[in-house]
Amino acid sequence: MLPATALALGLLAALLAWPVPAALARARWPRRDPLAALVCWQAIGLAGGLAIIGALLVHGLAPWGHSLPEAWWHWVTRQPSAEPVRGDHWVAQTLAAVLALELLGVLALSGVRTARTRRRHRALLELLVRPGASSGESAAGERASAEETLLLDHPAPVAFCIPGARPLLVLSSGMVAELDGAQLDAVVAHERAHLREHHHLLLLPFVAWRAALPVLPAADRAHDGVRDLVEMRADDVALRSLSGPDPRRTLAVAIVAAAGGAGGQVPEGALAVTGGPVAVRVRRLLAPADPLPARARWAALAGAVALLLVPTLLLLLPALL
């Protein structure tokens, strides 16, 4: 039973390491429903990691039992194996442990490094902030809560947010001067969407995946795909809170203005209105496609759930049979 389980998990891991991410990255439908696509990307990442580690673990423990729980218990309690143990079994066990520790370790390390970077940026911003901007005396302060908005004295139009326990929304004086009131409202709404929906947490696993497996093309593709989708999702959420005759054009103009002056100005770890493919986002705002049909959306979400269930069932089902 276990050799067949290991083979099935290996095939699933291979599909989730290349063809499935490539297909999702090329698909057009995620632009019509970024939230559903983000759920699919998360499922691909989790199921892929579970499948590859599970395949190695199942193969490595095969001599000790007919199911993973049984084999693991016999291995932990140092019971003799029912079949001869070959060198490839020890290699598989070692690789499973190393890969699991690497993925979890890199994820934890990425989280710590990102948090440290954001704290450093926060400290620098508090030194550079214009006096009175954080107390609501600026135009930026009038459009966002005083506790989370800072106005930087900088001529380039820049806007970004720094997530964390005390999130910051940062606007430059150049941004406030260049945009009118409606456009500035659109920028603030976009950044608030990032903070409210915790988009940095959606990105973090893929930052770690890319750092842990730099030779895997799917890691770059997944990171870039998720980065682009969180920007589109923030655009969609921002539009819900905007008023005026043409909120889509208002947000598009604000994005283009920010993109023209934000080169190199956004700190690492921040989420900016200029993130992702600006041209694609502007076209998406000015010429919106029809929303994804409800049936297609539920099919995508069901596929994401199935991706998570398949490796879990493959690992546990032999113990139930």
C-alpha cells in the first residue's frame, strides 16, 4: 500500500511543482476574480509541500508498516521493520526531514527578517515625518486616521503601507500635491485594503518558498502571481469605497501618477499602490472584464479544497482501509 501511496504523492508533487502553477499563471480568469485565484495559489503551495514531504516520508518508512501512522509509530518506538531496510529508505527519511525543516525554517526566518525590516523602516519614518502630519493637520491626515498615516516631505509621488502590529500608511508630499482629492482617496483606499485584508500574510509563504527553492521555476512564478493578484484585489476592494462619476478612472490615474515617481522609493517589505504590473492593472480598471460566473468561482474554490484533501487522504487513507 505504501509504495503506491508514495508514487501517487510523488506524481502530485511533480504536477504542483510545474504544470499546475504554469497553467494558473497563464490563465486569464484570475484577473476576473483575484480572491479565488489567491485561494488557489495558497492551496497549490500547501498541497505541493505536503505532497513532496509526504512522498519522501512514506517511502522512507515503508518497511515499518502498511500505513503512515502505523509505520511512523513502529519507527518511533524502535520496533523491527517487517521488510528489509535499504539505503534509499534512509535517504528518503533524511530528505523529508531536511526539506520540512528547510521550508518551515525559511518561513520563520522570512517572517522574522520581514518584521525586523518593517520595524527599522517605521523608526526611520518616524524621524522623517513632517511635524503635524501624524496629528491630522495635512491633507493626508484628513483622509485617513491620524494614528496610521504619515506624510513624508518628498517631491516624488509615493504611497505605501507597512503592515505590522501598528500598521502605517505613508504618503509623500509630492503625492498629495500631484493628486486631487478623489485620486488621493483612491490611493488611501487601496493601501487600506492591503492592511485590512493582511495581504502581507498571503505573500509571506511564497517569499519563503522562493528563498528555500531558488532553482524551482514555479517558486518565482508563484511569488509573482500572488504579488500581482494582491494588488488587483486591493484595487477591487478600494473601488467599493470610492464615490464619484468614474471611480475606476480615478484609481487608474492615481496608479499611473504614483508609478511615474515611485522608482526605488518604496522600502522593502512594504505594499505599494505601484506594486504588480501597472499597465495590466490600469487596463483592467479602464476596460473591466465580466465578473467570473458564480459557478466558475465555486469550481475554482472546490478545486483548491480538493488540492488540499488529496495529499491528506493519500497519507491517511491506508490506515483506514
